[in-house]
Amino acid sequence: MTIRVTVWGENVHEQKNKVVAEVYPRTMHGTIAEFLNREDGIAATTVTLQDPEHGLTAAKLAETDVLIWWGHAAHGEVKDEVVERVAEAVWSGMGMIFLHSAHFSKPFKRLMGAPCNLSWREAGERERLWVTSRQHPIARGIPDHFEIEYEEMYGEPFGVPEPLETVFVSWFQGGEVFRSGLTYRRGAGNIFYFRPGHETYPTYHQPMVQKVIANGVRWAYNPEGRLANPTDAPNRPIGKTLEPLEERGPRLHHDGEAGYR
């Protein structure tokens, strides 16, 4: 079994900022795909914002088991029809991982149904991540805590729905804390949000961060077949019920007529 991963990169900072280009000469999405391809049982490819349909055609999503999303400077440039396509893929069973500032991306907000807001500070401060869900598959092989020497601060409150699980909590040098590893289930799809990854720091070169993301891929993967039409809301007519049913009272719609009851 090979888990097919697509890494979506905004690919803006790497092209416009010299510091980012030096930290990630192979781009952030390229760096993430590269370390994932060293993992047994994972095959990763990349697409970017600049590709036709942002690289997320129906065909590409159909062959993606887990989609990883990194965005920051160009959230608004992502087309709404692509956002809906991604959401439907998740509802049908595709796994999804959102990294760092993808908390404010259109797909994350669509799937969360919430503002997804937070406080932040770019000061290159130390971040200490604590495992808050021991024995969780995403934390496999991770010690009770690990540190990232230079990171952007994200602080609570984090405007997201209550998660299925909180796997990591971060403490920052300035004193703030943040729920930095959250899991969700949307339809048949597993979602993991992982906070670290500011573009001017070498976060995705760090072994612990790489391990968490690889673990996240394996956790998010759903081996079952995709749901064909996850947004369908079919009418079940009276004449085809499993038990005898006699119609009572007035009806707004007749069987087979468009609309919802």
C-alpha cells in the first residue's frame, strides 16, 4: 500500500523573498514532498497556486489520498470553485493536513465553519511543543516535548471548533500558549492542523517536525473507498420504504420533484 500525497504550496514567498528562497531553495512544498518521499509507503507530488485550477483538478484530487496545504500571502487568490472541490474531496474521504498559516486559508475556514482567527507575533522566538495526547498515532516516536528555536508566535484564543483531539500544545518564549496540533473529522475525511512552519525559519528541515507531518499523513489516510456523491440529499419515496408506510397530511413536494423536505 502506498499513500499518495499531494503537497499544495502557495509558492509566493519563495519567489519574492530572498530570505525564504535561501532557507528553502527547493521551495517549502518541494522540501515537504522531498522528506515525505523518503518515508516507506508514501509517494508525494507537488502542485502550486500558479498551476491551472491551482493544480487541484478533479482528476488530481481523485488520485490524492492526503492533501497537504501551506498558504499565507495569497489566500484570497484561491478560486472558490476549487475550495468547494477540495471540501467535497474531504467529505468523500480524502485526508487533509493544514500547516501553519493555512489556518486562514479558504479550505480550512470552509471545513471549520468558523473565523479561525488568532493572535500572532513575528519575533523569531523559541517554541516548545508538548504532547498532550500520549500514544496518539500522530505523536508516535515524538518525546514528551521538543523545541523549535526560531518560530512565529500564534496565541490563543484560536477561533476554531472544538477539535476531535488536541495532540500538541505550544508554549512560546513571550509567554503565550496555543493548541498547535488539532484533529477533526469532516464527513468521511480526517483533518490535521499543525501549527509550526513560518516561511523565514527552517522549520520544515527539522527532524521532529518532519516526523509529525509523516505521522499525520498516515493518520489522515482513509483506506476505504471514496464516497461517490458526498453532498447528495436524495428523496426516498413512500412507495420504496422498507416498512409499509401510509401517507398522511399535506406535502410541499411530490416524489421525484426537486427540493428538500
